[in-house]
Amino acid sequence: MKRCTSAQAACADAIDRLGRDIFVVSPLGIGAGNQYLNGFARQAKEGRINLSVLTALALQVPEVTGGMKARLLNPIFQRVYRRYTTFTYIDECLEAKKNGTPMPDYLKFYSFYFFPGFSTAAPDAQLDYTPINFRDVNEALRMRGANVVAMKAAYRHGRFNCGTNTDIMTRTIRDVKSAGGVVMLIETDDMPYCHGDGDIPEAMIDYVIESKEPLYSMPHQPLSVVEHAIGSYAAELIPDGATLQIGIGQMADAVGFWLKRLGRTGINGVSEMISPAFMYLIKNGVITRRNEKGALVTGSFVVGSEELFRYVDDNPDFYLTSVHDTNNLDVIAKLPLFHAVNSTLQMDLFTQCASEGLIKGSRFMQYTGMGGQFEFQESAMKSPGGKSILCLRSAYRNEKGVPEKSNIVPLLSNVIGVPRNKMDYIVTEYGWRRVGFATISDRAKAAIELADSAFQKELLASARTLGIVDASYTVPEACRNNTYSELVRKFGAVSAANVYPLGLGIALEAYATEAERSLIRAGRDGAGMLMKAKLLWRLRRERDWASAAWRASFAQLGEILSA
């Protein structure tokens, strides 16, 4: 093991050992070894190596588009993440799209899960997107000849640990070393030491650099009446004593909140991802049941907030293992009451779902990826008493909640992530239906009854044209008021009081000015539009003043220098 003073020096040494053809594997999300990736990218840009990179969820500085939220949050995000090292190739792709210049082509970038919206900002990047189920990534890497592992790691108790990313990385380290490759670690002070199978033998390690860079924290998104409605209906389906898999984002936050609100308990967590929702459920007495290893939650990687990273650090309540265990049908089939809760983007009248891509105009857009969704979808149905639950917003809505486009369509013209014969429970903001083992007609009726009423007439007409409902079928009276106003009536009060039930995820206020802090508090506390407008005006005045002060300072500096 060689300790180096810089990533660039370690990369140069690795190239001397391996030659011109470098294929780097870096963990998804938090554990990505971006300093090393940037070091190799610099060498590739100068024509010294042929570089390929495979990673996933390559994290970017968040950017909100349009409206008051963008004006408030984007400047704060720039301050929050200024010490975080991004993968410069991603930055260059985004910059190229913004400037209308060609995409960088000095390396091959393979991803099996995109950061949401990346392909919208850089459409050509999806040409090398690689659709793989999470559990199959190691096989793909062996086939392609990966020869470098570059990742962040923890160092505790005299040993290195995979930290947030045990997932595919323990097996990748073994495979790369067996093939004569190198393992390059970034010993990161803030990286949590995670109990489980993530320790890395020193004999496997070739290069180490040290870093005091903070880990990337994911901001939480606000929950509207739509997410609260979906969360409440999904939580209804999950009993006391269940084994739970959930992801991250608004749906996971909403399900976590409603499990607590419904008083569920005796639950154990088994999930590829450990997100802030699991911490919330432990702290609120929902997850209380330990498995045979004494853990409350078993997972393969961690994504979330600084609070979550501190919480899992050296905490035996969490057990991190390989994705080959967490996403294993044979393992899950033996777990009692396994409930998998995931999200999808579109569904058709046959109840087949598209979970990773969108059609924008006539163009396909790779929005995220499948990850382990299909594996959990299939496995949960094999668990005694288990359920696979897919959550879907029935419609795309504008800021006022008006439905503009249905996410339930007659027939998908999209990449199918979950085929109809692997569907079980579907939840929208208007309720849930079990479609597992249902007839074609019952599936079509379920889809129509879970749709927004603005689109039910059109969907029913399409179903009749397709010949998948009988002529006598009409939408039940109880489903004819599937409207946003009805959602507000049912969930408006609880939604307004719980916009961020799990918190903001990042300490925005610590990086905000006084006017910005006032607006953040107003959004978190569900203030009205008039109050927000007044605070936005105050923020504009504050920033105008700051901008004028900076201009004056630079002008004064110019006068001094020219004197």
C-alpha cells in the first residue's frame, strides 16, 4: 500500500503499472472517487491514456429550474457544495450543452443509473448509458476488463472500510485485484465506518490519499398533498412486523411519515439503499425488530444527509453487505412479510410500468435507471405475506396542482421496467389496487380508477378501443371525483403542517443570509403566497445591495491598483 500526496501522483503511478488502457470503476453516489477520476481524466484529455469509467448516480450540485425556488435555492446550493469535488467530465458535459458546443469525447462514460435530469441537460450522454440490474453489474465489469477501483473509504479501528458503499464494491475489489488491477482509496474523515462486510484487507489496497472534504448531502424535497396521499395509501398496505424496503426521495419520506402516523411498529429494514427514511423510522419507534445478526436495518449502500452519515457511523443497528445478498430473490423469499416500496414514472392500461425513462416529444430520455427495482418487485411477491408496491403520481401537474398530462396512458411507448406479469400493488394519490394475477380487464379498470378524473373518459374510450374492458363498464361513482381539490380537502391540513417531515436534509440556513433564512422557514412552515412574496421582495433587495457593494468594492480596488 502506497500513501500518495495527491490523486494526480497516484494516477500517474497507476498508469505506469497498467499501461494506456484504463477502465475505472467508482461507486455510485457518496463513495465516488472523484479526485482519482479527475486525475485520470486529465491524462486522457492530454492523450496519454484510453480511459473508460463506469459509475452511477454521479452527483452534481443541485439546480432548481425556474420560479421562486430557483431564485432562492440555487445561490445557496453553490455555497453548500463549494468544497465538494464533482467529476469534471460531468461538469464539462453540462457546460457543453449550455454553450451549444460538442460533448467532450476524451473518455467513455458508462452509467447504470443517472443522476435525475442529467440526460435532460446533456442528452447525448445517454448514448453510452448501460441498462443493467444492480446485482448484475459485477458480471458486466468482469466482461469489460475493469482494472482500477477508485473510491472513498473510512479508516477506523486500524482498518479500511467501504463506508457508504459495500454494494458491488467488495466483489469489485476482489475481481479487479484478481485480474492484476489496482485499488485506489481516498481516506475520508467524514466517511462513516459501517458494520457488516465492508472491511477492506490492506493487502488489497494499492494507493491511498487523504481528504477532509465533506460528503455529499442530499437535500429533501417538499411533500405536497399528492405525495402525502400516496404515502398514506402505501403505508396502509404495510402491517406491523413487516420487513421493509424503500428508496429515497419524496415517496420514501411520505411513506416513512405515514408509517409513523399510523403507529406501525415491529418492522425490520432490508433494502439495497439506506436512506434518511430508515433513520426516521428507527427514531420514531417504527423499526424495532432486529434480525439474526442483531441489526435493525440491512442494506448495501447509504445515501442521504450529514445527520444520517453520523448516525450510521460505527452503529451496529445497521449492517452493510453485498447487493448480491440484499437484492437476492432466494434470500428475500425467506423473509417474512417483505414489503418493497418503489416509484414508477408511467403506467399503461395493461399495468406495465416505465420506471427509468421518459418520452419527451419524439425523443427518449434516460431519466434515472432501474437499480434494483425489478429485483425487489419480483422478490417481494415470493415472500410469505409480502407485497410489491409501486407508487405513481397519476398526472403531471403545474404549480397550482392542475393536471396537465396523465402518467397513466393507454399503451406505453417507453422502455418497460416492470412487465405486467410482475406487477402486484399500484398506488396513486387516489388509492391503491392489487393487480397481481389480475385479468386484463381488471387491470385496465384499476388503472382508470386510479387516474385523475380529467383523463378517465379518454382512458375508458381507449380501453374500449383496445378491447380490454366490456362495453357495460363505467367508472364507479366513488372514483369520479379523483381531483386535486379533493386531495386538498383530504390531505391539505396534514400536508401544510408537514412539508418537510424528515427535515431539509442539508443545513441550508447555515449557508443562508437573513432574508434567505426567512424564506426557507416560510417554505418549511407552509406560509401563504402573500407572505412568501413579501419575503422574496426582501431577498431581492438584499441581493441587489450585496451586488452593488461588490461592484463598488471592485471599482475601489481598481482605483487603488491604477494609482
